[in-house]
Amino acid sequence: MTANTHQLRGNLQRQSILALMSCLLLYQSTAFVYTPTFDQTYRRRRSFKPSPENLRIEQNSIISSTALAVGSLSKPTATGATNTPQLNNNKYNKKQQYSYTRRSNRDTKKYTIRQLFQRAKDLERKGEWRKATGLLTDILQLDPADAHSHLALARLEARRAGPTKPERAVQAFVNGTKACPNSIHLWHAYAHYMQSQNQVNQASELYERALQIDPFNPYVCHAYGLMLMQESKKLEKQQHQQQSSILSSNQTVNVDAPTTATAVIPTAIKAMELWERALTKTSTAALVCSLAEVLIARCDYASARTLYASHASKAKDERERMEIYLAASWLEERYYHNDTRAEELLHMAVDTSPTSSVAKVALARFEGRKRMQRGGKVSEDAKQQATLKTLASACVANHENGTVQAVDGRVYNAWANIEVKQRKFGAARTILRQGLEQYPNDHSLLQAAGKIEERMRNYTGARELYAASLRIEPSAPTIVAYALLELRHPESDENNLTKALGLFEEALLIDPRHGPAYNAYARTVFQKVGDADKARAIFQRGVVANCPDAASIFHGYAMLELWLGNVDQARTLLLRGREEVKRQDAGKDYVHRERAIFIVHTLGMLELNRNLPSDALDVFQDGISRYGNSSQLLLGAALSEVMLGRQEKARSLFELSVLNDAKHAQAWQAWGVMEMRAGNIENAKTLFESGIKNAPRHGALWQAYATMESRLGNVESARALFDTGTQKAPNHIPLYQSWAFMEFREGNFVQAKALISKALTRDKRNGSGWLIYSKIEDQMGNDGLASLLLRRGIECAPDTPELYCALGELMMRRGNVNDARQVYEKGLEVDPMHAPLYHSLAELEAQVFNLDGLAALNKRAKNIFNSNAMVPTAASAEIFGSKIRTRRAGTVPKDVKALAERIVDDEQETEATVDGGKGLLGELGSTLLEKEGRVGQLLSFDDQE
């Protein structure tokens, strides 16, 4: 009996000592000054936040009670005997005290782990990942079976390692699944990580392992189904490529075999089965919306409507119900055109989750779209005013209602964004300040306020607001904005390129699916570093990450390939991007609508430049039907109709374009040029004047109006327009060139030379200036100086084929046939589709009776030009890409500089530096406005995101 008592006493003493050690560890952990956050896994059971002093008092009381327990057990009696009789006589007290000691030890340990975990999460949010990793490792030493700490550590290691070094993250997941084999969250996260590493087979095995624990888990079923749907799309693409190769090789096709449009991919069936199985137990918005998107893609709208209706009320969380209502509203609006029902569902979403700003913003966007549909030919301003009215009402109600407030300032952000689009920066600043008064800790509001300050050139204020946003919560958009600010307006004179590139990587570590971060990162690498391969690799990372903003990734990637002259690759990327955006837009309102318009517009203009107006029109019309009456898309459709010779349809589209955006200067200009060519002079004047009234600083409008007046013989009116235009748009080079050419035609050579000198001073790489200058000198009898100017123009603007034509003609007049032939040949290398060069070279060969040369030139022209002008040749895309590469390089093509130097004779060239350059979007312009001396580029479109 005495031995048992001693054994029990020893066990109790050991337990008490362990409890004391845990208390001491807890006491040390309170040395951190922190603000605990309520993590989803470790939520406090108490609503108050204890101060460090309260924690010390609590710990001291626990330590005292533990010491008292140890002392009472070890204290001998007065006679030297133990307290055996007391223990034997009070069995209930013995059990109670033993139970209390174990419970105290267990609760203290959990409490310690909880505090360390919250501290680690705080450090992670602040970007101190190394310290957070250390704390999580300490937790696992205290409790090696803590699944939540294993999960947090593995995810943190994945973020720290990035996409190139997955070993530490994989090891963390392996350790976690070994220590906690029944944690479905660990298996789920492990599978998702391997999926991100393109290890699809291993990810599938891990998903299956997670489903063995819970076959109906909604999160696992949803993630596994999404991966299977992605694999099914890859299979569809492969089947389509195989069928295309079979058709192109004239092989026999099995007509009974299902096509890609009707074939059922097994992985897609399994994905739908997973989602349906999970929905039998739990209704979540992710499962419902994903399954509905598949049904919508198959045009099974009735089943999608039934799915939404049956699960909207089953979802337990109000946020889940709200998202289902929003998706159902989009279905009614987009596919059933039932605006009444769509509005009802939006109001149900707002009522279901009154604190959600997402529903309020969605309702405001709907009001704007409804205003457009109700009014027919309504301006974009009217649509934005309707949206503004709803957003303002939501903000006022949110400010006055003290009981129900939105959880964040998203409504204020959306309201300010519309004001920014209208260039009302002061109003946007006021709105964001009101939002920050209500939501001072909303990091997105601070980031938006920083963007406003940057637009208003308050760079110091912008930098402070970005820093304040990052202190609250590091986010990818804020880090990207901060990096771009450092590039454009550095705080010091030192080169901040390295710092900016590091910031881009940090943004992608925080959010690997943030599309604009990839876009800005790759664009910076290409433009500042000149590394096209690295920029392409960055975009590839974005494609693999499956970003929700697909438009940003694919449009930026396509523009990179277009800059490199890879026209076919750019077109393929734009087509892929358009299809990906359509998929993302199928089941919900696509919030990145403007970036989707970028993709459609660039693709349509690319088809126009490839002389495919019918294909371009299809692209623009598809974009208009999907994204509404965008002024840019309407203008593109109008230009396509002009090229197809359908002026009445073009006129209607031009009208819609300027109604949707009265400040769209290119639309006014293109419409005016069309009316001028049709002989409707008064209409053209009205259009030019309207455009100038709405966009007074658009130089091309002044140029078009003045050029028309000069052709009509109204020289004084034209001169006045040119003069006013150069004052409003002093950096618009074609204005000076056209004015100089008019004065040249009028015989005012001195004034013409003065004007063209101003143009060349502002931009030496504009070939038209050199061409006009040479014509002036040639007309004045200075053919030697004219030749010198043309050669200098070729060095400064090697992509201008008209310069080669003019120089070749001068060589022919001097009798230098061989030199002229070489000039024409080099011009054709620069622009193989410039027909006047073929004509000039053919005349040269005919004059010297070079029949072989004529035959070779004829064969060469047939490969370039099609007898049907509306059908481009197979080489047209490569030729177009060659022109872009020449323009982007900004250097003289091979042997052209040597040729120019060889035919200089003894004339001396003046020194000049090459500065400035032409943009790619100028190459993607419409060639409707024919200027004096060369064809001008009409349409430009800002694609910066």
C-alpha cells in the first residue's frame, strides 16, 4: 500500500513539474508585444484580449497553485510519516486533484500553442517569414501532431521557396501527413501544391487519399474537379490539333468518330460527378457555381437555373448564399435577358448579406448596364452616372446606418474608380478620404488613395499611402504599384531597377495568381533590361498559375510577341486569352471587363492590319455582344465596314462610338475622313469641329481638318487651323509636316523649311519629315542636299519605304543605275509589301532591258500580293512581323548604313543623335487618313493596365 502511494505521489510530482515548465514557457512567450488575430482554426473562446499584465497575473497564480500542489504532496507529517492515511481516506480528493493537474497541464499547453500560432500568423502577414517559420517549428516541437501548424508551415515554405525550389515545401507536407495521417486539410493542401508544380498524377493520388478520409468533403471535391476540368481542356486542345493535322494532310477521317465539340472527355465527367456528390451533403457557392459554369458552357441554361434555385437556400453561410444569388442574377441577365428577375436576385443578395460590399457593387454595375439597354443610344457617361448614383446611395446609407455596415470599403473604391475614369481626381480623392474615415484599416482603400496621389503628381504622398497599406497587410496590388512608382519616379537618383524587380517577385510570392504583377514584371524586364526570353518565361509562369485575370496575362504576353514581330504567336495568344476570358465570364459578371476589351480590340486591329476586314468585323461584333457598346470596339467595327465598302453600316457604328464616348477623338477623326472621301464636306467639317470641341488637344483632328481645308483651296483657313493645332498639341509631329507640305505647295519654301525643321527637331526618327525636307530642297534645285537629307533620313528612320523610293529616283536621274537598284532592293527588305518600290524597280529593269530581273521581280511580287486584294497571302503575317521588328529595333538594317555611306561621294553629313521612337500601337493603326508625303497612322489605343 505504501509503495503504491509513493508511486502515485511520484507521478503527480512529475505532472506538476511539467505543468510548471509549460507555465514558464508561456511566461516567456508573453514577452512579445503583439495584436492577436482570430485565425479560422484557432479562435479564442473568450471575447476579450488579455493584456500582458493580466497574462502575468494568470501565470503567477497557476505557478503558485502548482507549487502548492507539489509542496503539499512532498511535505512530511510531524512524525516523519507520509500522508498515506489522508490519501487513502480521501480517494475522491485524490482523483480530483490528479485530474486538475492533468487538465491544467493540457490547457496551458494548448494555450501556449495558440499564442505562438497567432504570433506566427502576425509575422507572416507582416512579411517576416523567417521568424514565422521559426515559431511554427517551435510549436511542432511542443506538439509534433499539431496538424494546423504543419499546414501553416508547409504553406509558408511553399511561399518562401517559390516555383523553382519546391523541396522544402514538399518535405514539410510529407512530415505533416506522416505526423497527422487523418488530416484531410493537409492532404488537400499537399495535392493543390503538387498541382501548382504541374505534377498532375501525384496530385491526383493525393486528392484520392484525401477523399478516403471524407468522400464528400466540398473543398477537396471542388479542387480535384477543377484540376480534372483543366486536364479535359488540354485533351480537347490536343484532339483539335490532331484533327487539324489530319485535315491538312488530306488523310482519311472517321466520320463516325465524335468531334471535339461533341466528344465527352472522361475527366470532365468525373469532375462533374465529384461536384454533384459533394453537393448531396453540403451546398457551397464554389461547387454550385463551378457546376453551373459547365452547364452554361454546354448551353444547358435551364439546368443551371434549377441548380441555383435548389441550392441558394441550402447554403449555411450568408456569404455563400450571396454568391449563389449573384451568379443566378448573371444567368438571368446574360442568357435569359430577364432584367427584372436579375434585379430581384441582386436585391436578395444584398438582403442576405447586408454587410457585403460585393453585392452592393454588383447591383451598381447592373444599374449602369440596365441604363444602357433601356436608353438604346446612350452615352457611356449616362451608364457611369447610373452606376455612380447607386454607389453613392450605398455609401450614404452605409455612413448613416450605425448598425449594419459593410465589412470593407469596396463600395467607396468602386465609386472613386469611376471618377478616375472621368479624370475627376479631386472627386475621387474626396470619396476615398470619406471611405478611410469609416474604414481606416482597409489596405485596399489606402492603395487606391496612393494611386490617386500618384496621378496628381504627389509622389511623396503616394509613397506614404502605399507604405501605410503595406503595414496593415502586404498585398500584391500595393507592392506592384509601389514598384512602378519607384521605376517612374524614384526617390533618389540611384537606379531602382533591381529594387523594383525584387518587389515584383515579392508580390508574386504573396499572390502567385495576381495577373497584373506578371504583366508589369515581364514588361519591365523587356523594356528596361532587354531580356525577351526572361520576359516570356515570366508570362509563362502567369499562364501556368491560371490567374483569375486571364486578360491581363494573355494580352501582355501577346503584346510582347507582337513587339518581337512574332505576329502568328501573338494572334494565337490573343485567341487563347479571349477563350479563357469567355470561360471566366460564363457564370458571373467579369470584373476585369476593360482588360478583356483590350484583348478583343488588339485582336481585331491585328486582323485589320493583315487585310482581313471580315474576320476583324467578327471579332469586334463578338466583343460588342459580350461586353457592350465599347467605343473602341465600335470604332474597330466601323473601320472594318469602311474597308468592306459598306459606308452606311460604318456610319451607324461611328455614331454609336462617339455617343458612347464623346471624347474619343479617333472616332470623330475616322468618321470625318470617311465623309470627306465620300464628298460630304459639310458633314466632315461638322464632325471635325465636334471632335475638336470634345478633344481639343488631339493633334490628328486639327491635322485632318486643316488638310481638308487646304485641299479645298482654303489656304488661310487651313493655315489658321494648323497654327491653332500646333499650340494645342505642340508635340504632334504630323501637324508640322502637313503644314510644311502645304506651304511647299504654295511656294513658301522658307516657311516650309522652318516648319519641317521644327518637326525634325522634335522627332528625328519620323521619316516623313526627311522626305518633305528633301522635296523642298530638290524643288529649290539643291539635288545634292536633297540626296544628303534622304540618306540621313534612312539612317534615322530606316523603316520608311518612301525614303528608299525617293533616293532611288534621285540616283536614276543622275544615271547611277546600280546604286539605285541597291537602294530599291534594300527598301524591299525593309517593307516587302510597299508596291511603289516594285513599280520603281520594274521601271529600272525595263530601262536597261534586264528581262531576267523583270521575271524574278514578277515572281517575287506574286508571292507577296494576291490577285484578290481582300485575301492576304501566306507570307503576309511574316512580312508584317518583319516590319514591326524593323520599327522596334530603331536601327539601320544590315548593309543599309554602308550603302548610304558608299554613295555619299564627297559630301559631309551633319552630326545628329537618334532620339525618340515609334510605338507598336502606331503600327496597329488604321491607314484611313492619307497625309501629304505618306500614309498616316490613325488609330491608337492605350493598352497600359
